[in-house]
Amino acid sequence: MASRRVVVVWCVVVGVLLASPLPARSQERATECPDPDDILPCICAVNGDGELVMDCSGVQDESQLAQVFQAHFPNTSFYQLTIQHDPADLSDRLVSIGADTFGDVSFQIIIISGSQLETIDAYAFSNSYATLQYLDLSGNRLHEYPFAAIPRYQALRHLYLDDNYLTELFHVISSSLEVLSVNGNYITELDQTVFAQSPALQELYLADLRLTDLQTGLFSSLGSLHTLHLQGNSLITLPTSSITLPSHTLTSLTLDSNLMESIKHDSIIGLSPNATLRLRHNEVEELTEEAWLHVFTQLNGTQGRIDLADNPLRCGCDIAWIMLDSEDRYRLHISDSTTCGDGGPILIYLDKGVFEQFC
């Protein structure tokens, strides 16, 4: 009986000794970088959460970048890739990224900015189709982007293409994309259905493009959209149904620094009760009830605001309906930075008696 107990104990001890090192080896393998000399000028490290990150900012061209990823990688699942160049440094000649540049390595976050990058193959990040969540390609020289590849990225939530040389925004098809930013490109128009198959979009940044008008129903499929930036374009007016959402989710709508002279009835539908509508630095002269009532009635929360600072507002009888409303439902939704004319009196503090007498 004693010998049987010894055998049992010995088996247990051996089992513990054999089993206990395995998690440590697994963890070590999970955070193991390639040989540093094999991946120069890239640098591999482990971040504070124990995830592998790669900085390839020292890479000068695609050939050098591809050579790095031909090295032996003990673990091909990386958290982040960063390539940040100085746009003024012409010795950086990373102008393209091919289909096989990154070998078998996958990433969750990719940031490539400030480079001379002009083209990216549609399969450049093919090993990251299931993992990529955040892609930032801002501040490069991209003349086109493979939008047709977007549906392949199953987890992509953030896509930034700001400050490139894009002239077209093709149909964005994604069930996961929540944030899309293309600020500072050369896009002159947007097709009516460009966002029709991106129902998860919550933030959309279309600032500093060359837009002169918005197609009717452009945003009508975006039931989760809460932030829309359209500042710095050349919009002159908003026709009926220009900005129409399926529900009242929009908390921030920015139209600053356009050429806006007027809006039409029902041009903006989908503001939440406490939304902020910014129309600073435009050419709006009148706030007629016919054109603006539909906006004010949506902002029925205590924090709802319309900011019309730096517009040549006449503040004549066109705003009597605002100033003389018996329940004062509209006046306090106008920001205290909104003035009459160029630096004139603050609109919300105008004397109501003047409107009672002359309007």
C-alpha cells in the first residue's frame, strides 16, 4: 500500500514539473521578437500590455521594408506597425507597398504617415484581414486607395486617409467600420450611395475637400452616425434632404468655413436634442422661420446649440419669430458668440421690444 502511494505521489510531482513550464514557454513565444540584426532598420519591442509592436520608421524604400519581413519571425501576430517619416526628407523613398511586402505578419493597428507613399496594393495587408482594427494612412501622397478591399477587413473600425491626394471616394462597404476620415483631399463630389453599405459608421470626417454640393440622401442609411464634419468646403446652400439621417443620432454637425448663404426647409434631419450645429465663418444673412424652424425644433434639449459666429446676419424682422416666441423656445439655442453683422451686438441679447414695435 505504501509503495502504491509513493508511485501516485511521484506521478503527481512529475506531472506538475512537466506541466508548469508550458504557460511560461507559451508566453515567451507569444512575445518573442525576431533577431534585432535581421530586421534592421526596424525595431521590435513588447509594449506594456505584453503585445508585440514594430517601428519601421527607419525604412527608406519598399525593397528594404520587404527584406525586413523575410526574416524569421517566431511569432507573426503583431499588435502595431508604425512607419512615420518626415515629408520634407526626400531620402525616404517609400512610394509603394506591394502584395507580399509584409510576408506572413499580421497587425491590429497600422500607422503609416508622412511618407512619399503613392500606391498600396489591394492585398498589401492581406494577412491582417481578420485582425486589423485601426488603419491610419494620413499625410502621405496617395493618389488612390483600394476601397474595394475594405470588405475583406472583418474587424476594421477606424480608417484615416487624411491629407493625401485622393480625388475620388469610392463606395465604402463595411459592416464594422465606425470612423472614416478623408479630410484634406481633392474630392469634388460624393456619389449618393457611397456610404449606403457602411451602416456602422458613427463618425464621418469630410472636411477641407472641394465639395460644392451634397447629394440628396447621402447620409440616409447611417443610423448610428453622431459626428459629421463638413467644414472647409465650398458649400453654398443645403437643399432639402441634404443631411438626412434615419434617426436623431447626430450630436455634432460642423459646417464652418464654407460659403453657406442659406439652407432650405428640411435640409437637416437627424439632430439629437442636445446637438451642436456649427456654421461659423459663412455668409448667412437671414434666419427665416420657413428655412430654420425645422432645425430649432430638433434641438429641444437644454444643451442644443446653433453657432453662427462670423456671419453677416441682418437681425431684422426675419428673426422676430425667434425673439418673440411666447415660450422662448428658440432664442437660447443660439450661441452667445453669434452676433449681428460683423462684430455687432450679440443676437440673443437683442431688445425684444424693438421687434414688438417694428415687426
